[in-house]
Amino acid sequence: MITRKDFIKKTSLIAASGLLFPSLLRANKESKPTKRAPNTNKSPLVIATWDNRKATEAAMAKMKETGNSLDAVEAGAWVPEADPNDTSVGYGGFPDRDGMVTLDACIMDKDGNAGSVTFLQHIMHPISVARKVMEKTPHVMLSGDGALQFALAQGFKKENLLTDNAKKAWEEWKVKNNYTPIGEKNHDTIGILAIDDKNNISGACTTSGWAFKMHGRVGDSPIIGAGMYVDNEIGGACATGLGEFVMKTLGSFLIVELMRNGRTPQEAVEEAIHRIVKKYDYKNMQVGYLAINKQGDHGAYSINKGFTYALHQNGENNKIDSDSYIK
Ligand code: ASP
């Protein structure tokens, strides 16, 4: 007769061999962080969504000056934020449906510190306000009037960010008054990731969001883990495109966790896009992801064709076409 004691002994032996609960064993194995030796040949590097080569250039120059990837991603983000011709970021960004330019941004450093602003108006460089939130407050995220009040107290200048061009586009839109989601075109949100000489990773993301969005709408870009995420032990990821998809799947955090469990950056970004297309009506929508790991490898993938990115590595600053789910 098998006693209860024998049974427990037997099943625990089988379980230990992985026969009874192979998936448990697999899960355990997968959740162990892989030890990775940094490959200094591939850093420093800067990568950014879209053809933001001016931003990657500025970021690399800053990194040479201060040696710090955090300064680099902030300096990179400043470029589209101050560009009146960039209609998706900062100054010149298209307003919401009430004609107001509202900005979202977030930043993360090598130690896992994070800062973010959402629904911020009148400030040219929301990324720097996000950095101040990270460095000067006990909070991670400030929003709306509170974020503006904080920015002004920190010495930022109140400015009109609605350019004549953006106002004209909004007035034309009002005539049609159609609330089509951002779709596969017209994205410029910058997500930017950098690795410095000490092999430390930082990331930033900044946007004026979905053009002519509902007043009060906040997208993925300022949400830590959605629009951007960094874990200095593993790597970083950032997103552009329809923020609602990215938020619902917590894309950037997912990508970093997939890399932690052994996926390459390319495998991780592809899986994050698959999570979207499995669940949602994605056909005319665009989401693009970038990822880097601690060794300086990168990955890029999007739902639709047309996603590009800028990569500054090994002394070259290139625009690269991303692979996509829909070919
Ligand atoms: N991800 C941004 C947002 O949803 C928009 C974009 O990348 O175009 O606010």
C-alpha cells in the first residue's frame, strides 16, 4: 500500500525532475535573469524612432561631452520638441480638438528612476520638466495645471506652442470634424534610448500625441512601461504610434521583460507587436517599437510598413527602415 508519505515523496521527486509540472519548471527557468557581459564595442549608441537623425546626432554630441546617457536622451528629445515643423512633438505639435497643444513626456535613468508629465501646456521642453519631476520631487508623474505650476516654479518659460501652421491644420480639421484615429501615417513621436561608455542605459519619450484628440486625452508616451521603459540590467524599449494599443499591452515593459527572459531585442519587439495584432483591429493602425539590450544589439518592428528609425553607433548615424508585420 502506498502511504500518504510515500505519495508525497514520489510526486515531489517527479516534480523535481520536471515530469509532472514541466511548465512550472520552464516558467522558473525563464524568469531567471540571464547574466550578460557588456559588449563595449557596440556602445556608445543612440537610437530614436523615425528619421530623427538630428536628435541622435545631438544626443551623441551630448554624450561625448558629459559621458552620461541621461543627458544624451534629454538633449536628443529637445531637437523635435523645439522644431516647429515637427507636428507631433512640442512646439508646432498639432493641438487637441479644442485647439490646445497638450504634451506628454517621460524619462528614465540607469538606476530605475523615472519622471513624467502628462497633459502639460505652454512648455517647449516637457522632457526637461519630466527630468525635474524625477530629480526634484518624490513623485513619478505630474499632470496638467500641476505640472505647469511645477515647471514655472522650476524656471521654465510659459510660451505659445501653437504655430500658425498647426492652427491652420486644426481649423481645416474642424470643418471636416472627423475623429479618425491617427492611423498608419503622421507619427513623429520621439522615443530615444542611449547607452554610454560606462554601459549605462537611459531612455526618453516625448509627444504632442494624437492630432485633434479629445481634450484631456493622454497617450502612451508619458506612461512608464508603455511609451518607454529602461532596466539597466537588461535593456530598454520605446514606442510610437497609436498609444491606445501600446497602453493596453504595456508594450515597452513587455519588451524588456521578454529580453530578461532570453529573447533578443528583435524577437522581443516582434512579440510585442504580435500581442497587439492578436487582439485588436490593427489593419490601418500603426505602432512601432524599438529595443536595445545591454550588449548594444537592437531590434525594430511595426504593424505596418513605413516605420523608420535613426541609429547612431560605431561613428555612423543612419536612417534605417524597420521590418513590419504587414509586409
Ligand atoms: N504614441 C503617441 C500617442 O499615442 C502618438 C504617436 O506616436 O504618433 O500619443
